[in-house]
Amino acid sequence: MSAARIVFIGGLLSYRALFNWLNPWIFIPTLVLLPIFQILLFAFMGRQANLESDQFFVIGNAVQSASTPCLWGMTSAIAGERSSRTLGLLLASPAPRVATFVGRAIPVIANAWIVSLISFAVGAWLLRVDLPPSRWPAIAVLVLVGSVSCTGLALVLAAISLRVRDTATLANSMYGVLLIFCGVNVPLAALPGWMPAVSAWLPLTRTIEATREVAAGASLGHVGGLVLHELALTSGYLLLGICILRYFEASSRAKATLEVV
Amino acid sequence: MTSTVEVTDLCRSFKTSTGLLWRSHRTTEAVRDLSFSVERGELFGLLGPNGAGKTTTIKMLITLLLPTSGVARVLGIDVARDPQAVRSRIGYVFGGERGLYERLSAADNLRYFAELYGVSPRSQRTRIAELLELVDLSGREKERVEGFSRGMRQRLHIARGLLHDPEVLFLDEPTIGIDPVGARQLRELVVRLREAGKTILLTTHYMLEADLLCDRIAVIDKGQLLALGTPTELKSSVDIGQVIEVETFGLPQTAIDRIETLDGVRTVTASVRGHLQLLVVQGHPGAEVTGSVLAAVDDQVVHRVLTREPTLEDAYVALVGGS
Amino acid sequence: MNRVVRAARLVGVVWYLQLRMFAVSAFEALMQLIWPMIFATSAFLIFRVNGDRELLIFAGLGASAMGIWSAMATAASNLLQEERWSGTLELLVAAPAPLALVLAPVALAMATMGLLSMVVTLLWARFAFGISIPVADISGFLVSILVTIAAMAMLGFLLSVSVIRYRTSWALGNALEFPGWLLGGFFVPLAILPDWVKPLSYVFAPTWGLAGMRDAAAGRSPWLQCAICVALGVAYGVIGLLLSKRLLTSARRNATLSLT
């Protein structure tokens, strides 16, 4: 019971405290306008390059837009504890670690899902991409899967950011990796030889593929394999993130490195 | 011969609005009908509690804020009409850690501002070296400011304010947040500057500092002038005689009330200091109250008694507390 | 005359010291270079799929110049906020030098970082993707680049003074980056943009600077485009100057300079 409270209430409170992007003056430019402009940028590039359709770019970029709130939200939520010097207090409290940090993930996922859906809808509307209403529920589910999987990777990054000072660079670089490798703007098959091997190990790759299939008329059941594969990968990342967190916590008690800003 | 700084009926109000939908507007009078003047070569103190209007006054004098009404002249120039002429002849230094480019070295910070103040390229190098020497930062000039202590930053700030050899220097709480040794170094520096003939307007809320440094002091509160004079004048202007400090334990309120009614007692303040109680009794001028106060307090509970002359702080408390 | 020399010296010193500040933070400087390269890489990947050489060169050149705008959009919009946070904004205003003469070289330093990003991206295009951009008229090409940098600095100056009241202007800066790439025709010719955005493209100096670069690369005359780019830069500068004057008067009246 108390673990559940820590997950939900603690997570939400800390999210609001540490991630100031919910302020509309930040939220609208970075989490609404920016993803929409990214969709337009690549859709026009695709038109110019005669590559794929507008729908292809709307899906790829809208699903990937979840990564901005995930990567930034998760790293700020955890690294922020360090820079505001509350991490020590948190670790000194008897609250269960895993619940505490996983609690940080839930508002991140919710935020990412909303961001992704908004950019999806507005992008589709601006570019006159016609998707039958019957396909939207399945798309919404897949977008949620994308947000979850991206948060798994973000937890790993956040754990690393306990040790690395420059979390902004870390988050930005990972954003770039996802943009380039996950088949957001180029079909995986058209990437140079070694690149798809990297894509296979990244979140979002399979979600984007599944969403494109569903938008083209496939059922959720049809893409079940992709979704399961994505969720398995996500659990892997979550586990890795928790292991790194635990390791850093243990080693920091020995070496007092967590409070160093 | 006009005064170096001349402030006449100066007022400044701020409009603040709160609320998103139903905005309510409020006008705060930060400075009200303030008048004073600072003579050439004088070290003038502006003293007052937080929010008294000290910084607002300084910002009007250094041309960052326009007065709502009234006139302020620096070196005979109206600060509202001709800001540019004022800017090149005054220096401004504020306390705290901000106001420097962290990523630049101390010398580069000075170069940057030397350029902004139009210090001629030929004299820049020697001027910067001189100032680094003056503020005791020679040898550290190549280091980046991010690694500087607060005291070092503050001294660098002063060097920055002196780059163009201004006739008047405005120092806004320069010793705030600095350790005692650093603050002492800084005060010595201020004394040297006055000896070099600068006119200095200093704001502070450290009484000791004002008492030590200032030729004259203006005490302001809620934007208004409460008193003006030399530290000695201020101390005697407030009618305090002897001050008795009594350290006691567990003195009942009735005893305190009794002391208040004693002949010759002006005010009594009681405060807790650790497990002790500190009683500060201010007497009327000329009254001898030590005996009667001690008689009123049971011998058993007295820990220590101290009789002293009133300090500037007593005068300040009497002025600001009584306003 | 003396005043002009002084002003030029001021611009030079501020520009130099600002670049030194960028150089100190290696991580941030690196990100300034890497961020546009991420998008350039995406563009190269998109345009190489169909193997159209001409399209690849068109996009390759634009992608390389992208950093010039992104450096400006993100850094300039946050310029005054940063000065405000570090408490130096008041000191700049209290100094006798005109604020515009301080802000313009800072913006120029940012644009210079953009130039560096262009060089790095051109090398990246050449060595990682084998895209070499043939330049027929080297001097015209270089002049176009310099003119673009100068106009961008003026735009950055204008941007920085326009958003002073916006507390989290870095967020706005982030959102401006992609639209700028679209409007300026960095990857796609203006012809395929909707008609209603074209006027915006025409008053956006990089549009002309980039057209100048492309013309010079193809051996056509870039001078008209360069002239328009310069004219727009001057216009930005003048508007920025007027705005900064108004801003300072209003700041003295309403006490909006300091954060506290």
C-alpha cells in the first residue's frame, strides 16, 4: 500500500517540483510546437526527396516526439534531486528505492503520451493525412507503448546522469540517436548496412513500425509480436536502469559521490 | 560649490499586479520625499532595514531607474535627463556573487568592462594591473571567476567599479555574505579609497561597519529619511543614556514589567540566548539605573551584568523600531 | 573618427571575449556543433535513398548551413536572460557604452559558432556521406557565407531584445529552430512551401544568403542575393537598435532589468 503511494503521489509531486516544463511558457514551445514543426520539416524534406508519404513522416516523428519529455523529464527528475541537494535526503529516507524511482516514471510516461498524441493529431491535420477514425484507438495504444519503452531507456540515462555532470548533452545526444536510428524518417531497409543492427536494440523502432502497419489497416493483434518484443526490450532497459541506480547508491555510500554537484 | 550627490524630494513608486484573470494593481512607495546630499570626498552611509529603499535610491542615482518625482544630481548632472554623462563618471558595485562572467578570468572580466567604460587601450593594461594589486588579486588574474571565493569576487567587483577612475563610487551592501576576515579586508579597501579622494555612497545594514567607516549616515526606513548626521550625532540625537545588559535565567514576566516602570528606564527588551535570557535596558540620558535594575532582579538568577555606552545599533533600533 | 575606432574596438573585444566564454564550456560548444549535425545526418540519409545527385547537393549545402541558424535561434533568444541571471545585465546598462554595441558583437560571436558548425558539417558530409559540394565561384561563395553570418548576427541581436520580457525564452528559441530551416529553404526549395509563408521567407535573411551560396556554387552571380541579405541585416540592426532604446527607457521606468 505504502509502496503504491510512493509510486504515485511521490512520483507526481517530485515531477512537478523538478521538471519545470509543465509551465505553459515552456510546455507549448518545446512540447507542442517543436514536435509539430519537426513533423513539417521532415514531411517537406520527404516530399522534396520523393521518399515515402506524409503519413510516413507524421507517424515516425509523432511517435519519436515522446522522447523529448521522456529523456528530459526522467533525467531532470533524478539528476535534479542531486542538483537541488535533495538526493541525500531521499536516499536517507526509508522509502523503497525501486518504488521511489519507478514512481518518477509514471508522470513522465503520461506526459510523453499526451505530447505524442497532440503532435500526431495536429501533424495529421496540417498535412491532410487521412486516417479512418476506427484506427485511432489502436494508434493511441501504440503511442502509449512507445512512451513506456522510451521511458525505460530514459531511466538508464537518468541513472547515468547521477554520475555525469552534463545531463543536457546526454539527453540531446540520445534524442539524436533515436531520430537517426529508429526509422523515424528513413525506412530501416534504406539505412546503410550496419545501422539497422543498432536500431534493433533501441526503443521506438518497433513501435514506429507497428504504428505504420496499424495506420495502413492492420489490426492490433497483427502487430502483437512487435509490441511484445518492444515491451521485452523495455523491461530489459528498466532492469538495467534499476541495477545502475542500485550500484551507484551502494558505491556512493562508500565514496560519497552522489552529493557532488 | 555644489554637492557631489544631491537628492531633493526624491520619490519612486512601483506598480505591481498580481492575478491572471482579475489583475489587481497595487502601488508601493519605495522611496518617499527623500532629500540628502553628499559632499566631495565624503564617505556617506545609507542605513536601513531590508526593503527600506536603499537599493532603489542607489539605482536611481546610477541611472538604472527613473525617479517618479523629485530631482537627483550627481556631480551636478541630473540623473534623469543626462544618464550617459553620469554613467561615465560613476562606479557601481553591488554585493553578492552575481555580476561577473564566471567563465572568464578575472583579468578578462576587467578587460571587458574597461572596454565598456571606454578606458583608453593604451592605459588599460597598467590600469588593470594596478587595480588587481589594489584589491589584492595580483597573481590570480588568469584564473576563471567560477573558482573564486565570495570575498575575492567582491574585491574583483570593486576593481571593476574603479576601472575608469570614477569620481563617485556607489557601493550597495558590499560586505553581504562575506566571512569576517573577508569583510574586514573589504572595509580596509573602502577606507583606502576614501583616502584616495573618492566620494563614496555606501549602503549596509551592518551597524559596526557604518560606525567604523562613514563620515555621515542617513537612516531610512519605508522609503523615508529618519535621521541624518555623523555616527556620534546619531548616537546622541536619540535620547538614550546608559545601556545595561543583564544575562539571567528564568526571570518571570512580572519582573520585566516591574523594571519597565522603574525611574529613568526608557525601554526594556528581553530575548532568549541559548539557555539564558538577555535583558537589554536602555536608560534615559543622565539617569543612573544599574542599581535599581539589579535590585529588581533576584540576585540568584543573575549570570552577568554589563554596562555600556549606547552604540549606533542602539540608536538605529530606537530610530527604526520607533518609526 | 575616434568614436568609430572606439566602437569598432569595443565590438572586436566583446566578440573575442564572448568566443572565449563559449570555448570554456567544451560540452556546450560540442552540442552546438553536434545538434545541427544530427539533423544534417537525417537529411543526408533521406536524400541519399533515391540517389538523385542534384537533390543531394541542394540539401547538402543547406544542411551544412543549418548550424548558422540554430546557433542563433537558441543562443540569442536566451542571451539577455542569461545576462540577467548572472547579474551582469544591469552592469551592461549602467555602463556608458550603448547596449546595442555590446549585444551585437555577442550575437556575432554566436553566429561565428554557426560558421564553425558549417565547416564541420561540410566535412562530415564529405567524409561520412561522400557528398562533395562543387563550388564554381569560391570568392562569391565565401562572401555569401560571411554576409549571411553578419545578417544572422543582426537578426540575433533583434531577437534577443525582442524577447527580453519572456522569462523562459530559451524554450521559444528551441521552437524557432525548425521553422527557420523550412522558411530559409535550407532543404527544400521555397517553391514547395505554401504561398502564405513565402512573404516570411522573403524577409528572412538566410533565405537570400543561402540562395547566394547556391548561386555562387553553381557559377551564377550571387551579388544581388548578397545585397538583399545585407539590406535585411541592416534593417534588423536598425529595428533592434530602436527596440533596445525603447526597452531601456521602459526598463528605467518600470524596473524590469534585474531579476530580483
